[in-house]
Amino acid sequence: MTTAPTTVNGQVIGQAHYATRALLEGLLVKSGASFHQGLGLNYVAAQGGSADIEAIVGGLVGGVKIDAALARAVVDELIAAKLLEAAPGDVVRFTDAGAELHAYTRAAGAKLTARLYGDIPAADLETAGRVLALVTQRANAELAAS
């Protein structure tokens, strides 16, 4: 499918984000997990299956720009849903159910990514990645200064 040239701006980036997010939320809904909960599980997985609660909260606050109270509520929801369990210290780790849900969503997400990005030339993806990383860096600097 070919589309007319589009100037990259916040609206175009936002539309791509929300369309993709809706698809990812559709994957999570089947399990009863929310988008933010899926991101929390991703953070724990990136830390090897266990993570400090405050680090998860910080990752959610910095990554998706939610406030700390909501981010902490996400962790509490994951514990209540028995997807994470308390470990010694202020640490949580995957339960078997949490690890299974994360594995399912990662596999389904990988298939989705292949469908959405698979035929886009690698050079285009690299350029888009650099541009979006720079925009994110600048926006984060603006947020920090405000």
C-alpha cells in the first residue's frame, strides 16, 4: 500500500501511536490486563523477571508520562491480579501467570510488528527511529524544564 507523502509532526506521530496502541490493547484485553499493566510487565521482564517497585514506577512515569500515584497503582494491580508477587525488599517478581502473559503478549506483539513494519525498507525505519528518538529527547528536555 502506498500513501501520499506526509509531513512528520505531532499529529501524524500521535495517530500512529494511538492506532498501534489500540491493537496492542486488543491483545491485552483478552487477558484482562491494561495497557499500563502490560508496560509494567515489560519493565519487569527487561530487568530479568524481578524489579524494584520504585524502578518500575519510575520507568512508567518517565516512559509514558503518567503520575507516580497511577504508576504505583499499576504495580499494585499487577500484584492483586497475581501477575507479580512480592520478593524480599521492595522488589516484585513474575508469577508463573505473569511470565506466561508477558510471553504471550511479546509473541503476539512481535507478529503485529512484523505485519505493520515488515515491508518498510530498513533504511526508512532507521531514519524514522533516529528522528523519533531526537523528538522524544527534545520533548523530555522541555518537560524537565517546565
